[in-house]
Amino acid sequence: MLNRNILIELEAWKVDSARKPLILRGARQVGKTTVVEMFAKNYKQYIRLNLEQEEDAAPFKAYKNIHQLAEQLFFLKE
């Protein structure tokens, strides 16, 4: 697998105590999903969401608080 420079930037994001939510944007077919999956290997667990899929997007449309949203996401992707 290719070693990507973005992984270095993601590692810096990971240890930044003032980090903000991670959003990767870019053209189609450039490796965004591959990079996220490579980066996710650093964690024991993670939740992969594709908000273009109704099943993944639905909890975000009706949540009342962040705790409820997190709970729904864990149950959805268990």
C-alpha cells in the first residue's frame, strides 16, 4: 500500500488537544476512503459512516442530543 503524506497530517491531528472534527474532502476516486481506513487501523474500534446512504444518515436527521446520537450510531454499526 502506498505511504501517503496525508497520514502524517492525520497523526498530527490525532494528538492535537485542540483538534476539531475530521472531515476529508476531495475529488472522486482519489483515495479518501483508503486513507481513512489506513488511519483507522490505529484505533481498536471506529465507526465508518457514509452519509450518502440513508441508513447511515437517518440518525443525524432526528437526534435530540449528542448522547442519543452516539448511542444510535453504536447500535447501528454494532
